[in-house]
Amino acid sequence: MNNEIMTQERSASPSMSQSYITVREKKLSWQRNQRRKFALKHGFSSASNYSAGGSRGDVLRRDDYKCIKCFMTDDEHRKIFGRPITIDHKDRNRKNNSMENLQTLCLRCHGQKDILPRLKVKKFLPFLEQAKSMRQVGNSYQAISDALGFSTATVWKYLNNKTKEQSYE
């Protein structure tokens, strides 16, 4: 009931609701400005700094602003992806922000590290011989993909030896 009264009072008084909105807009504007200043000063957002327990800068300096797997620099990362290089929690526990648990990774290496094991399984391999025989008798990639339940891109990739498992003979 108190909430109803407060809502009625706010709507009944246009100056109060206008001042409330003005104060809120000023606060949001101030917050955005502070975030911009932080990003300009440090080269990364304050949110990404907090997700690393405030240690983002220390981790980047320790790892020489490079991905520890492929050695892509932060500058190269910004050119390719349009954003700063990432900080990863080795044990996937976001609350464990010790320096030993944090490492610098590019988006590619970070994605490969965190991909679920069930997604790494090559599901098309048991159907490869069947797809090859279907292709030899003249079926299109689309017809093969429809028959086997895979994307056309997957069928094309395996039948044209564009996978890491298959050698380029």
C-alpha cells in the first residue's frame, strides 16, 4: 500500500518525477564518463578489471601483453577483434583471482580452452564413407547433408579434405 501511495505522489507531482529523472540521468552520465576515463587511462574497461579481481594490469604486464599460447600481442588482438586481449581463470573459478590462476589469452586460444569436451568430438567421421559413396553416385552436398542430418558446410569440409584430421595428400 505504501508503494501505491508513493507511485501516486510521484505521478501527481510532475516536478518531482522530472527532478528524479534528471538526477538519475546525471548519475548515469557521470558513471559513463568515469568508465570512459578508466578505459582511456588503462586501455581496458573497469568491468574487465573487476572480473580479474583488480589484477588485470598486473597479469598483462607479467605476460608482456601477449597471449601465452600463440604469442599474439594486445595491439594485434585489438586490430583483429576490436577489443583488448582477455584474462582467463585457469581453473574456471571467477572467485579465484590469485596471480597464479590468471593468464593472458587471445579470444581464439580462450575459446579453444573453454570449449566443452563433448563439442570437440567429431560426429561426422562415422558417416564419412557413406557420404563419399553418396557423392560418387552424384548426390549434391545439400542432398547428402539432408540425408545424414549435418550442415552442408560440414559435408563439404569433410569431403574436400579441409579438416585437421585428414591429410592433404
